[in-house]
Amino acid sequence: MATETMPASSSPVLTSPLADLEARLTGYQPATRVKERGMVVAVGDGVAWIRCLPSAALDDVIALEDGSRALVFHLGKELVGAILLKQTDRLTAGTGALLSGARPTVPVGDPLLGRVVDPLGHPLDGLPAPVNCTRREIFGPSPSILARTFVNAPLYSGTTMIDTMIPIGKGQRQLIIGGSSTGKSSLALDAIISQHGSGVHCIYVLIGQKRSKAVNIVETLRTTGALAHTSVVVAEAFELPGLKYLAPFAGCAIAEEWMKQGKDTLIVYDDLSLHAQTYREISLLLRRPPGREAYPGDIFYLHARLLERSTVLDASHGGGSMTALPIIEIQQGELAAYIPTNLISITDGQIYLDQELFAAGFLPAIDITRSVSRIGGKAQHQRVKEDVGRMKLDYLQFLELEVFTRFGARLEASVEARIRRGKVLRELLRQERRAPLPVEYQLTWLIAFNEGLLDGKTPEEIPYLMKRLRAAAKEGGCALESSRERWRELVMEALADHGGADGRAA
């Protein structure tokens, strides 16, 4: 007769299957068990209509008998509308459906660093699934007001114009907005690359993008060494609408876990205009009434509850932070469109990239007159803040005065001097992609410009001078807390042996 061995912790008593069955039957009490079993009525375009599930609630996961998975999105009198998260070839009308009793979750934790996953945590990089991960609800609540504190620490993006004139603080929500192909994703990538060695964990969320763009971004992160501190969440353009809808919330949940552990995080949503289009698509398929520009009336709430989860936690709640850089594309420079105005009102400022500046070759193509940071200045280092104020005023005056030069009018000598000074400043603000710069370098050129050490120089000389200032900032041994006089001496020493306009040392 077959026997089974008890666990090592128990005494080695041999029992028969009949004895086990008798023990279970002894304590058995008959009871009525009710289990809802629905049925798929119709399916198509990533949406399923299901009947006979009266206990279904919004955001519940439905298990379909063919192996598909769906998320409750719409509740009607007779039918439940669900968006598909996984679809097999066998899914048809008549397929059975059961409530799983669960809400959508995603794996979180350090094992996700350096990985590329979909919104449900399945690997997309050809490697085994992450192990030793905990799971977190995708639609978690945002931190309470009492758990938050003020933005008080800078997050350096490595971009000169941003770190000086449009500063970002840890826990801020800064919108990157502009036309097609103006360098929006490049700014976000530079910000992630710039976090190397800073201890900031990064998440890059790709929503509805082409596979070629996703591959290029992952490869860029890998070649620059930034993938080691980054997780990439991808919902490609051909994926089910349900996965594209979940993507930003899944990335937010991953960042939230690190924030709750007391770590600083940076998350990029690329981009929320495609996310809004996906939400409009599934809302119309599920017969929700359209509103302005055919978007459902709760589109503002959708993005507000996403971005509201970015904040700074106080020390009693871990002291972590989540900084959000949502990206949105506008058509023909139309800032007053529905989705852009929604996101501008939700976020703490915007970085506007102008199509004309990009076409003129001025990179990054940031229009400083339409860009603003409503919080970051409070987190900016005092040493940098002191010198930025004077420089920003000079640059804005130059942009206004430069208009007169287009008409060929004769200008006073003082005006011509300001214009020459502004052209030098514009050259200082130019920056190539994938070349983030440290904040110490920003302070060197700010001091050099404000002290008049670059007066009389031509724009052609500036690239060589910038190299000397970068070397001085790296090797000079000065910290941001050093006195301004010490910084001034360092800058003067770096510029002392500069020769003629050909950009060579004397």
C-alpha cells in the first residue's frame, strides 16, 4: 500500500490515503457556495462586453476561461465593459468569465533596475522574469497631505538652460511640451543620464511609441551606463489599448515603492498625449459620452490622480521623493488645446520647446519666454541662484533688442554692446544632446559672464572657453559651498591664458 512521509518537523508516522480522507470528512460541514460565472457577449478592438457579473467593481481583474485577462472599465445595467490586458486567439463570444477577486499589480523593487518590462511586469528584454520582487497595486492612492513636505532639494538635469533658468526640485512635476521632433525625449534622457552616481532611481515609461523609438532609448541608456539605475516600462503602439492605459500607472507604482523606502526617484512619461488618445479610444468604444474634442469628461481626473502621486515625503514617512517629467506633444504650436491646458494646470511648470528655434539650429530648442518653473527656484542652490537672476534678465533683454536688428536700424553704442553680450550668452546656452553638464560648471560660466570676463569675446571663441571652464570646474577643487571669491579666482585663472579669436591658447 502506498504511504507518504510526514515533514521532517513531524514524527515519522505512516498514514494511508483512506485515513486522510476519513479525517477530512469528519470535520466536513455542507454549505452553499455561490460563484458568479459570466459570459462574453462581444469582443473586439481590445474591448470585451460581459454579462452575468453583478458583483464586478471598477478596476477588478476578470479571468476568462481561454486564458485571457481583462480589467473592468465600465459598469452597465446588464453588461460589464472590460478592457483586455491579455488576449488569446481562442477568445470569442460565449467564453466564460470569472471574477478573480484581485486588482492589477506590478512587481516592484531593486530587481527591476536595468530591466525592460511591460505594464504587468513581464520581461521584454529576453531575460528571465525578475525574482525576489514584491508586488504593488497599480492604482494605489496618492500620499496624504500630512505625509508630504516642501520641495527643498534640487534635481539637476544636466541641461544648462534648465538647471539655471528653469530649475527642477526633487518631488516637482515639470511638463516638457513642444511640437513633433523638437527634442522632448532627448531632454528627459539627458536628465536620466545626469543622475549617474546621485542615488536617484529612474523610470522611463514609453506609451504607444514605435518599437524603433523604444529600442533606441533602451540602447542609449545602455551605452551611456544609465540603464543600471533605470527601469523601462514599454507599451508599444501595437499593444492592446488596455496595456497602454496601464503603462504610466505601472511605472508610477514602481517609483512609488522606492519613494516609500526613502529613495529619490525620477519618472518620465513619454508621452501623455498618446495616453490621452488611448483613453479616448477605449472610452468611446465602451460608449462613454464624449466631451470637448471627443475626450471623456474625466480625462482631467485621470492625469491629475497620476501626477498627484509625485511628491516629497516627510522624514516620518521615509523622506523619499518622486519627480515627474511628463511629456506632451502639441500640434502647430497650439498651447490652448484641451489636453495641453489640462496638464499645464496640473503640473508645477513647463519647459516649452519651439519648432522655429529647433529649425534654426539652436539646441536645446527651449523658448525661455514661455517656460517657467513655479517651485524649483526654492530648491536651487543659493550660490547658483544669486548669479542666475542677473543673467536671466540680460538674456530676456537681449531677446527683445535683437528684434530691432532685423530691420537694419542704427543702434546706440550701449544697445549694440548689449546685443553683442547677448550673442555670447546665447552661445553659452547651446548644448549638444547626450552631454549633460554638472552644476559646478554652470556656476563657473555664470560668474565669468556676470563679472564681465567674457565681454569682448566673439561667439566663435566661446566653445573653447567652455572647455576650459569645464576642466576648471572638474579639477579646481571648489564645491558649491565655497566662497564666491574663491570661485571667481578659479574662473579668472581658467580664462587667463586664452588667446585670440581663433579659439587657441596663447
